[in-house]
Amino acid sequence: MQQLNQILRRIPVWAIYSLGALPAPWLFYLGITGGLGVEPIEALEHEFGELALQLLILGLAVTPLRRFVGINLMKFRRAIGVLTFSYVALHLLIWLVLDVQIPSEIWADIVKRPYITVGMAAFLLLLPLAATSNNWSVRRLGPRWRKLHKLVYPAALLGALHYVMLAKGFQIEPLIYLSIILGLLATRLRLPSLLARARQADST
């Protein structure tokens, strides 16, 4: 793990942004050229939403990976968070601009369709996190910054529920995403007690 962490320390953060941004133009290219099938708009929505969930899971996994496995990705956590929000925003924009298109129908869909209501709630929870993902906000908010960024937990849960509710019929993939997110959130419940026990053991 030490060797792996040494390699990770040498990777610049901009490389994570660059690598994470690559799927977006490629997916748009596939959509334009017919590479996403007969329903390119629906496929784009799905692909960007799934990428957002995958990055959200990676962001949630940073702390457990460091605590339980010894892999330190803390340097990249902000970049992962920004990329997550970017793909969520693309997912939403494709729905708004290319799918619904009619502004008057947007609010009606949000109210009438529960899976859209849940997805929009997740997006709104992520907005303040994206807005404060900078050094100035960290300094300005102080300890409140960490408390604010715990909003990622309900946002992740709502995002996974959005995917489950969106799926037609019984599909295992959305349930896998939901299970992983629930598992990662469960580690947050266990971590404080584990840390307290470790401190107790050190003091004896």
C-alpha cells in the first residue's frame, strides 16, 4: 500500500479532472453519430446519470479505503466531487434541453413523477457542495464546511433511489448501486465507534 500511495502522490490533480472529463465528449460524439442506438437522448441521460453515480460511489469510498485498506485518495476527493456534480448537471441538462424541451412541462414532470422528484432533490442537495468546493469556502466556513458537505450522504441515497425508481421492471443493476451506497453509508455509522475504540486501546 505504501508503494501504491507513493504512486498516487505523484499523480497531479489536473490529471484526474482530464481523465474524468473524457467520457463526456466521447458520449456526445456517439450520440451524434448514431453510436448510442435509436434513442440517443435517452441513452445519453442514462450514461451520464450512471457515470455520476459511479463517481459518487468513488467519492464515498475515499474515507473507508483509507481507514480499512490503507489506500489514500484524499488528494483527489474534491476533483471526484466536482466531476460528480458535472455529470449530474449534464444528466439534468440533457433531460431539460433535449428530452422535455417545453419549459411548462418541466415543473409538471417534477411534481407528477416521483423518480424525477427524488432525482431533483438529490441535485438540489449537491448544489451547495459544488458551490463550496473551493479553498475560499473552506477557509470562510471553517468547521461548518465539513458539516455542509455531509449533505452528500442523503444526496447519494436519493440518487440511487432515483435510479431504482427509474428502472422499468425488476433490474439488478440499480439495486447493486443502491446496495453499494447503503454499505458505504453504513461504514460512516461504524467509523466513529471504531475510532473511539482505537483511542481507548491506545490510552490503556
